[in-house]
Amino acid sequence: MLFTKLALQLISLSALTAFTLAAVLPTRSDLESRVYPRATELIQSGLVFTIHNVKADTVVDLSAGDNSTITGWSLNGGKNQQWTTLWSGQGWNFQSVATGLYLGITGAAGNGTNLTVASTPTDWDIWHDTVNETNYRVFVPNTTVNWDLWGFGDATSGDPITLWRTWSGIHQTWRFVQV
């Protein structure tokens, strides 16, 4: 009798715990409605953006000097700081409003690889930052390598934008501001 009463109390407690957890934990559909893995809520194909580094507030700038170097630079309103986002079906491409060239890299993607431009598009993944969902990270697809403002986000104009393995530094996070 004592064993039966204890078993019933244990079952009741277990059911109450499961009910409480179900009421507190978000469901998969709740999470999906808050998380936009490919940043489609703001970034849409054909729109033009300036892309700001969260730490330095410099923008992704195509050097007017050589039309190939990509650096962080103070916002000046130039077309060399404006990028059209284009969805390729596999990833995002960034096309320079000034030249029509595409943001890419030369060589293999790895720590310290400089961003540059090319005549052919490069696919990128854009994901929300896991710490602050209003910020974004731009990755080489299927890797943990993302854009990084050199010098841990040094705000000096001309600081290169490179690739680096993702970590918690906010100098690897970006804001997209529609032009």
C-alpha cells in the first residue's frame, strides 16, 4: 500500500514537471519564428546597403585607389561603400554599386585572408550573431570562417577586412543599413 501511494505521488510529480517544462520551453516553431538563419527579414535580393562594423562603426569600403582592396572606412556616402545584395539560390553575393564587381577573396579561405573584389560572384552566408540577434556575421559557406575587421576592430580608416575563424569578438559582427 505504501509503495503504491509513493509510486502514484512520483508519477504525479513527474507529470507536473513535464507539464511545467512544456509550458516554459519554447517549441521549435516558436524558435523558428524568432530566428532568421539567412537574414531574409532585412536583407533581400536587389537592395543596396552600407555594411557597418558593429565595434568600429566603419563601413565595408572598396578602395578608390585600386578598386580591389576592401577596408573599413568612415562612412562618406560614396558609391564605393554601397553594396547590392543578390541571392544566388545558394548564398548571398555583394555587388559594388561603384564598379559592378563582387566581394570575394583571392586564394583559400582562412585566418587572415583579405577580402577583395572579382568579376565573378562569391557566395556568402549571412547569419544572425548568437549574442545579439540584431547584428550579423558573414561566413564562407559551410565553415566557421567569417568577416573580421583587422586589429580587433580598429576604427582607423583603411583597416583591412579579412576572414577569421569565428569567436565572440564584436569586431566580427556587422549591421546592414539600407541606402
